Amino acid sequence: MKLKIKFVINEMSGNYIAVPVDDNKNSFSGFLKLNETAAFIIEQLGNGCTSDELINSCVAKFDCTTQEAKESAEAIIEKLKTADLLEE
């Protein structure tokens, strides 16, 4: 999986904003307001990864269970698919 658009993520006071920064930005206008977990997942998807790699990265980063990581990743991935921002 990989994002269709390159994003830059900025953090300010615990709030994360992802802004499109590549040539495809015309296909997505606006920004993404994220929590820390979603920001991490967006960063991982920006580099391209499999579902298993994404889940394992979340477990390592957040010291959570595999099931918790899977549920969080699936929720964010579904929102990205709905917005047509993800290619598989």
C-alpha cells in the first residue's frame, strides 16, 4: 500500500496536520487533521508498506497489541480509501 499523494506532516502542541506537497495536490485540496497514530500511519504509507509491516511498525512504536494496531490501521486505511488517497 502507498499513498497516491505525498504529504508533509506538521505537529504543533500535540495536533498533527498533513498537507499535500506534490504534483498531484490538485486532486486533493485541503489537509488532514490527525492524531499521533494516524500521523505515524500516514508517514509509513508515504514510504509504501504491506499491511503486516504497518501493523508491526505500530506495535513497535506504540507498544500496543497486534489487535489494537490492526484495528487502528484498518480504520485509518478505510478513511484513506474512501477519500481515494491510497493505492494498493
